[in-house]
Amino acid sequence: MDKLNVQFHVSVLTVPGFITADQFPEWLHREARAIQELSDDDSLTILRLFLAARIKEAWGRKKLDVLLQAITDKYPHIFRVEMVVIDNQLNSDEKELIQSDAEYELAQILETVKQFQELKIAKSKLH
């Protein structure tokens, strides 16, 4: 089994309080484009979007799903968008903690993948 030749990253986005529901899709595309442009060829990004409840309510679930799917379709380095609805703006300490937690979670997933690959290689050598 080949090694995974992809670097995974997590980007945390919080919608600024001054962004209106009407401005949200343009803002999200601009942020996604920036992530895409900064990505290496062998990298994939999991985007954690902390979305204000006021925007979710204005958009509705179906329209948000279509918008988020359009992001992953248009920007190939964005592997997945995870949405978390929040009531209040996050402060910088909360953002740093969320980013740290996301990186830790990703490291655990990658370690599990590595162990699985090593197990598959070991089993293949037994035959």
C-alpha cells in the first residue's frame, strides 16, 4: 500500500460581525479562493466554518448546503467544509483554542491512517 502523499490542513473561519447574510456568499468565496491560492499542490484543507446563527437563519439549511458544496466543487484544495453555528462572535483566544483542537484532531486521524497502513504492510508480508 502506498503512503499517503497528501498534506492535510485545517483552516478555521469565523464570519465577521459586519458581514450581512447577503454578503456572506461573496465573503466565503473570497476566503476559499485565498485558501486555494495558498495551498501547495499536494495539500487538502478541511475548512471549519463558524457561522453566526443570524446568517444560518437567513439562508436556511438547503441553500447553505448548496453553497458549501459549491465551495468544495470550485476549490479542489478544500476537501471538506464543516459548519458550526454560533450565537456570538468568537474572541481571539477562542479562535486559537479551536485551531489548536482542530490540528490535534487532524494529527490523531493521520496517526490512525499511518498505523492502518503499517498494519496492512505487515499483513501483506505474512503471505
